[in-house]
Amino acid sequence: MAVLSAVLVAGCSGEPDSRAPESAAPAVPSGAPSVPAGASSAAAGRVPDLGSPQEIATGLNVPWGVAFLPGGDALVAERGTGRIVQIPAGGGAGRQVFQVPEVAAQGEGGLLGLAVSPNYAQDRYVYAYFTSSSDNRVVRFRLTGGTPEVVFGGLTKASIHNGGRIAFGPDGQLYVGTGDAGQRSLAQDPGRPNGKILRLTPDGKPAPGNPTPGSPVYSLGHRNVQGLAWDSAGRLWAIEFGQDTFDEVNLIKPGANYGWPTVEGKGDTQGGRFTNPLVTWPTDDASPSGAAIIGDTLYVAGLRGERLWTVPLSGERTGTPKAELTGRYGRLRTAVAAPDGSLWVTTSNRDGRGDPKTGDDRILRFA
């Protein structure tokens, strides 16, 4: 832990390694409180109509992180450009509202996850996970300008397995999904933040109540976490890229070890040392990045699989997954629940692995 402290002071976006690497102050909306990216919508009993998409934004460059401001407007991070674009809640032309400095977009690195402070009305903070020239880091800033503040740095970066999803949980703490950066041993090293889910205070400190006091680590043994979502009971579900065989949906328990690199998919738990996933897919069918929960359904966006998976949830159990939108929009990167109960899904066809069509990349809204 002393080593970890010293490091911290100062993803495969995830498809199998055989694939080539992925090559003005805004008006402040008012109204409904913001919803954490990946959080369950309050519109209980209502489900998105996946048969009636609304094309809410087009012409984006690899939209990665999506987070909602009070009032319903969305902030969208472009991985390669470092731009943050504000999209009106009802759709329409987006406008750049911030440019994150020092973004080094190489391979799967760049400007990745976004989160809006749960206290945005008071502090006006937006959080971002991005790749710099030296590391992956989490920063916070205000859209009115100024230099971003590093709240957590020292994450080993790489062109693959870079993690990047961030979200505030129902407890008001900041959760960070990291990758092993292509160094498998990091996932099982409790003194290193890579290959983990981290739980931080809004200031970037290890959150009170973490499994090991003074450590940011919430769970370990992960290869590349890029999806975080909470159900209505406050349970955390995480989406993970596999190596060449199985992608995973995991129910996250504090201090649990999810087995990578010893286990990929379901396997020997070594007497309870490791926790098995509840859902697995072949990597060709998923390569999942974003996740959202609305009602009792987990929505998982698939890159290589070019589909949206729906997974029924019943307490801590999962039903039979169903593939939706297969091949219809190409690679799907992020799924997020909007404050109004709709589901927003981003494409990722301009990431160097897709087949861009006119209008890509786009955001689809399912009311």
C-alpha cells in the first residue's frame, strides 16, 4: 500500500488482442437532478421501445462517455479529439462546451468516461477519465473554463485494455473501471489500481467503507471494465471484455476477486477465492463497452458483436439475454439511461475498426 500511495499521489476497448488497435461557456440548464451514467432510471415500469429509435445526434467522432446535466442535456466525450459536446435533451445540433487539454489519443486511449457531479447545482463539476502522455487519469473541471484538476492519476496506460468508464453511484462516491493495460499481473496486485474497480470520494481519495481502509480498490481481478450500472436496489453490475473467449457480466461485491488472468469467463473459483460472472458471451457476439439499467433490464452495448444485449434482472439473478439491433447500426459503444427514462446508445464506427456510414458516429434515443 505504501507503493500504491506513492504512485497515486503524483483498456481492450476491448476486443481480442488478435485485432489491430483502435487506431464558449454554455448556458447552465436547470430542472431535474442529474442521473449518474449507467444508473437505473426512475421511470419504474416503463421500458425503452427498441423498435422506434430517434436519431438524436450525428457527425460525432467516436463518442465514448455520456453524462447528463440537470435539465436533461447530455455531455458527450469524443475519444480522439478531446472535445466535450453538449447535446440538447430533445436532440439537435450539438456544440462544443469544453476541450480537455493534454489528451493523448493512441490506440484505445483518449478522452473516455464522463460523469457529472451529483452536487452539480452547487459545485458545477464535470469529471473525465482520459489518457495523457504519461498515464490514465481522472480530472474534474467546470464548463466555464479553467485548468482541469487531477483527482486521481498514475493509472498505467496502454493502447489496449485501457478501461475508462466512470460513474457516481447511489452512495455519492465515484466508481472507476480500469483495465490491466496489457499487463495481466496488475489485475491481481492489490497495491496497483489497474485491473480494478475503484471507489473514490469526489475529491479522488479512497472512499470510506472500502474493503481495505485507505485503499481505492473496491474489487479486483478484472481484465478491462468499461461498463458500470446500478439497479434499483443499489447493486452494482459491471461489464468486462474477455481475452479471446468470453466477455462477462459481473455482479460486483466489495472486495470480491473476479479471477483474471487465472480465469476467463466461468471457471474454477478455487474454493471461493474467485467470483464467477453471471452472464458470458463469446467475444465475437459482444465485446461490450457500455451498460445501463432501466427498470429490471440491463442493456449492454456490443462493439464487435454490433448489437445491443438485453439481460433481464431479478434480484441477484439474470434471465436469458436477448440480442437486439443486430448489425443495424454497426458497432455500439455506450448505453446510458437518460433522466426521462429513455435509453441513449452511441455508435463507434469511426474508431478504426468499423465501417462508417453517412452520419456516423451517431447517438440513438429509444423513448
